[in-house]
Amino acid sequence: MRAERPRLGLLRRVAARRPEGNGKTGHSPRPENHAARRLARAPLRIAAHVRRSGWLTVRGARCCHRKPPLINQPPEATTKSDSGLHGTIAAVDEYQRVIASLREAYGPGPAVMREGWDKETFKAEERRRFLHLLRERGATSLLEVGAGPGHDSLYFQGQGLRVLCTDLSPDMVELCKAKGLDARVADFLGLGVPPASFDAVYALNCLLHVPTPDLPRVLKAISEVLVPDGLLYVGTWGGKDEEGPVPDERYPVPRFFAFRSDQVMRQLLAEHFDILSFTTFESGSDHFQSFILHKPAALSPDGEPS
């Protein structure tokens, strides 16, 4: 399971064309004053106001967001996640329905289609940068979640790492195995991996398929399979807080997407990891978020970085 670049106003842009091209970098500043920190803990519904206030900006951003039509959207009964953020997707039950629909969406035809797609230059550069850090830290093992057809897992295996790749699509996993990769069918909350068994985890364009109220549970599950001081790479499309199912004629059923602003994504990740680096890329009108994260050697009693 791996999503391509979102297009046509984030959610609607998904169906436009396959990814290509390069991007420009930028950085999202942290809120510096007390009022901004209070806003950073507020519900998602104020995100648009926060962006207009001026302190949540990305240098060189060219995103053009239009409110997309979300199909089959549940009623406006908000659900509070562990992080204190609100969403309109019911956690737990919704997660299982999303997983089932994505497994159907990424069937034989889409799997073969995505096997032939090229990687954007900036994603390849970020992957190379992460590999360089892994070598500096002496990492020898890597788990890729949402591996899709296995292109990145094959890259890391070719660089001498012991790699396990997982995907919720059996057809994607078969493509991974055909490349000589150790691969298994698994979703984020059912990885079937012993605790503290990998030096690194790689998650490219897959966390955007997780409903926001469920993301804290997913990040905790990823953290648990990392060794202390382990590293996590997260790359995802985002820029605006919106989520829902997106129809696309290339896929048999609509796929669920959750796009998040820089501020919200940083907040969610920082609850479980130290943020070593955060870079943004603008590709056309699309906004890509690239994080390198560190699992602290010691955690506080509530499981947060100490």
C-alpha cells in the first residue's frame, strides 16, 4: 500500500496523473509564543485560522487547496484521539473498514500499474539522506511499512541492510517477493514483529491512509518495533487538514486519504519521537512533508519522549 502524490486540491488531485518531477525545499517554523503553543494543541478545525494568522507558513509554498467533495463522509460527531486532536472519523472501527477498502483498492491491476512508476528525484534524495544517517549510526536492519511493490526495500537491501517489507495488499507483497525480498501481508496495527527488533523503519506515502484519530496508535506500534535510539523516516503528502475517501477510476473502490498540516503532523509525531529533521517540498501545487525521527533511549511512564 503506497499512495502517489495527491492532486487537484489535495483529495481530488489524487486521480490526475502518475508522479514525476522534482521539488523545492522549505521549512516550517515552530510557534514561538504562548498563544501559538496553545493554538498548537487546539482541534483541527482551527487549522485554517492558524495558517491565516501568519506563524504557520512554509517558505516558497505554492499549494492551492480547494475543499474537495468527500464521499460517504460520516456525520459531524467528533472523536477525540489520544493526542487531544479532534477528527470526524471514528477510531478503531473506522480503521478496520479503511484497511479492508485499501486492500481491495490495491489489487492485481493497481499493483502492476504501480510497479512501473518512477520515483520523483526529491524522494530518491531523501531516501539517500536517510541511508547516510543509518550508516553513520551503524544500523543493520530496516522494516518498511506500506512497502507497495518494494522498490525502496530493494534499494536498502542492495545497500547491505537486512530488510523486511510489509504491505496490507497481498498483490503488492507478491511483487516484493518476486524481487527476492522478505515480505509479508500486514497492516500497521498487526505487524507481527517482536518489540525492539529493527534499527530503522521506513514509511513513505502510507501514513496518509491512516485516519487521524488512529495515527497515535499506529505511531506507538511503529515505535515498539524500533530499538532504543532507532530511526524512523516518514514521507507523506499533506499541507492541509482534510480526510476522506477519494474515487479514482484507476482503482476499483475509493481510497481513504488523511492529509495533515505541517503543524498537526509535527505535533502528532513529537508525541512518540524526537524530530531530527523536517523538510518540505513543493511539487507543482502539491506539498510533501519529509521527517527523520529518533526513538529516545528512555521514555516517560506515559510512553512519550523524555
